[in-house]
Amino acid sequence: MDEERRETDSGIEIKPVYGPRDLEGFEPARDLGRPGESPYTRGIYPTMYRGRLWTMRQYAGMATAEETNRRFRYLLDHGQTGLSVAFDLPTQMGYDSDHPRAEGEVGKTGVAIDSVEDMKRLFDGIPLDEVSTSMTINATAAILLLMYELVAEDRGIDSQRLSGTVQNDLLKEYAARGTYIYPPKPSMRLITDLFAYCHDRIPKWNTISISGYHMREAGATAVQEVAFTLANAIAYVEAAIQAGLAVDDFAPRVSFFFACHMNFFEEVAKFRAARRMWARIMSERFGSTDPRSAMLRFHTQTGGATLTAQQPENNIVRTTLEALAAVLGGTQSLHTNSFDEALALPTEPAVKIALRTQQIIGHESGVPYTIDPVGGSYFVEALTNEIEQRAGEYVDKVEGMGGAVAAIEAGFYQDEIHEAAFRIQQGIESGERVVVGVNRFQEAEEPSVELQQIAQEELQRQVDRVRELRAHRDGADVDRWLGAVEDAARGTDNLLYPVKEALRARATLGEVSDALRRAFGEYHPR
């Protein structure tokens, strides 16, 4: 790289100094506004963190429901203000723990949930009407949400009092992650059925968390992350409207999920640009009149791809900078990665440091005292404008291809993300992109780090439990409701109602997923 040239991860050239000329045409009233007012560049709430800090929501899921429940309680005891559930791959893919395809994966990347009984164990002793719960789940999102609702009902908690989020974002799975089950069209139906169900039954629930995070982790630039996330959001809004929902009936419960990586000011500007773009998309394109429909509410997770296995303690510094960028960008909730996550699931000491990082920013730094402290910076405003322009060009290109579904089916997202990831890797390998401890300032001997261990007997107990459940339930009742699920899937009725009854009868997650597989088929990319 030219010694004089500096650029962001998105290839935006950074000048040595910025001034008024870099903001020619910028109109503060139109482009900046006040916090809590459209276009929400400065934040979606009038008081932002002066009124209440962001939700500190550490992502956790390990082995069995009991193990994860212990981690939840540990985090809540240490000041976490919201829960976030990580599920294992079989749960994400619609397989029970005793399925042959689940072998070797049960409980490895998150918690295994096969039935309502597991969900009960997962939230044992946790007040569901007092704690907000986020579930990072997509293809089986409706099933897990209904299990959660059934647990609340068993405790006498009205579903109107439940609050939280299901990710429920399948489009990014086709583009970047791969935990899909069904083809795009029935997947979109499941998503919009969940929108309608929650509008009627669980009105405080965020029905989707449209995720740029996983595309960013796969290699997308900050500009691509904003563009592809908003293009996907447009597709979901259009699908919901086509399903007969009024925009202001569901859009206020639409939320977003972004990554925060290491190019500090680009990340701050990215969040501000995304907010402004969404406000204009909703008001100008979709004609929303409820101000909440135009508010881009988002959760942030610090970068997993930016963590290094080499000198892992350095990840504490990386996570701190990324968390600060997210706060300066106006996030509504935040997960800070643990320093050992490049090696294994985090240990309790590591996850406590990650939580303390948020608490120190929130309570000691003084950053939350004023709203949008970077607002008006020549550099930040110019960078916000540049990201908005470039992301808008991407959105227009996706729309010109027929929208997000068509662009993903054509491989456009995937090709763009792969090319960006390749450029990043090239930079690391050539040394132009410095990663401390990896390609510069290496150490001959790496210090040992204590890693989280998962007992094999815990995982076998999970397999035994699902088999025992099947042996003691009313099999005829389960079969009847699974048949109703399949019939509804072949028709047009809202699927969540028969799925809920099947789960109440103690059908398993895998059995409900199989009923839908029989009706919808499975998606196999070309």
C-alpha cells in the first residue's frame, strides 16, 4: 500500500485532515437532525444513554439446558441486563439430539433444545416476564419461540408480557452462513406467519433481527454489511405486505443485528448511515406513518473474526475498542466477545471480563453523558455520507436484479462477500494489513490458556432424555398434531398455531421440522 494512502476496510480513502469543504451540500436539519427525530442519524431516542444504558446481553449456550442455565445465572449475578441464547447446530438445523446427523455436534456450539422440557430447564428460576431474551435462531425460530411461550404459560405468565427477539432471518443464511432447511419461498412464509402471530399474541416481541453480522463475519465490508442487510429488510417488508399485513402493524417490531470490527470510525459511521437509510426507506418507499417503523433498532456483537488465537489476551483490547465504537454508534444492546473465543467456548473468568468491559464503558468512561458525541465531526459526517452513498448504490444494484432473494439465488451476495474476504486475507498475508501477534509482534512461545470443557456424559444425558420423552408421551396425540402441521404447511393457514399444539403435546423440534420438510422440501444450493 502507498505509504501516504490510508483507507477503511470498505476501500474508502481517508484524508489526513477534514474540514468544511468535505461537507459541501450537507444540511444538518435534513441529514443530522436531533436525537429521537427522523432521520435518526444521532440516535433513535431523545435521551439515548442518559435515560438508560444499552442492554448488556452476553451470548451464551453450552452443552445442555442445565449447563447454560448456570451460565445465565452467573451472568445475571454479575450485572448482565438481558439474556442471549446460542443454540447448537442440530437445533439450528431441525434435528433432535439422537438423530444420526447430530452425532458429534450436540451441545458443541450452543445449547441443545429438543423439546419444551429442555426449554423449561433452560430458563429454570429465571423470571421470563422481567428479563428480555434474545434467541439467535433462524430456520427453527418459530419452534423455539413457541416453546418459550409454552414455558411462560405453564408458569401463568401472560404472553403479552414477554419481551425479546428471535433472529428469524433466513436470507443471510443462504448468503453467508448455511443453517437453512427449507427453500426461500416457504422460509419467507414462516417468517411472515411469525410476524402475524406475534402481532396478535406476543406484541412486545421483536419478530426478526435482520443480521448483517454473519455476512460481515464471512468477509463482507462495512458498506456491504449495511447494503445487504437493508436489501434483505426490504424483501421482508415486501413479503409481509404481500401476506396481507399493514406496514405499521409489524415494522415497529423489526430489529437489526450488526457486527462491530476494528476500523473504529468506519464502524461508528456505519451505524449512523444505516439508521438514516432505514428511516428514509420506511417513510419514502413504504409510506410508514408510525415513527417506530422508521427507527432502526439494533443489537451489536463485537467481531468474532477479529479475534486471534495467537496472544489471546490482546483480544480484550480489540473487544474494548469495538464495544466503544458500537456505543458511539448508538447501539440498543451489545454483546462483547470473550478473549478466549478464538480457541473454545468462553470460560466464566473470560466472559466476566467481557461483561465488565461494557460496564466500565457504561459507568466509568463518561461516554454516555452526551448524545452522539461524534456528531458534527467533519470526518465522521463525511464518512457517514460516503457509506450511505456506497451502500445505496449496492441496494439499487440488488433491486435491479429483482430484490434480495433473486440476488442471493444468483450468487451475487456470495460472490461479493467472497471477493472482499479474499482481499482482507491477501492483505494479512502480505503484511499490508497488520494484525498484532499474527503477522507482526509475534512471540516464539504462546502462553497457555485454560479452556472451557464440556463433559461427554452431559451430552449423552441429552440424547437419553429425548428418547425417554418419546417413550412416555401420548404418541397418538403427537401424531395427530404433526399431521395438522403438515396439512397447514400445504395450505395457507398460519403455521404457528398447529405447531404450538404439537409442541404442547410434546412433539420434538426434529419431528416438527420433519413435518415441514415433508411439505416444503429442503433447499440445496446450485
